Amino acid sequence: MGFLVIKTIRLNKSGFPDLMCLKDGKTIWIEVKEPKDTLKPLQKKRIEELIEIGFEAYCLQKNKGKIYP
């Protein structure tokens, strides 16, 4: 889709989504989960913080699609 995708490994704060996707001045944050993995409370909090300041952010789970928010 033409996005530059950056895999975040370690940031100065924990809980941020795994992927930062950049295109046309827009940033989308995506947390990626395997089928048996769960979204942790801190990860939910970080997604909510990003949304609150104007970013698109969500969690995708393999075989389920978007699971949060």
C-alpha cells in the first residue's frame, strides 16, 4: 500500500505498538498479536494515548483482524 513500515523494538517507554507505518505525512500505529497472545493493559493504554493525540492506532490479531479498539 506504499507505507514505510518501521518495526519498533525498544522505545523510551514500554507498551507502544509494534509497527509504525508512515505515508503522506500520516502515521498509523499497529500492535500485532499471534492467535494465542493477548493485548496487555499497558498496550491498550498506549493505543488510547496515541488515538487521543490524533493518531490512528489499533491492534490486529492473526486470523481475527482488528481486535482493539
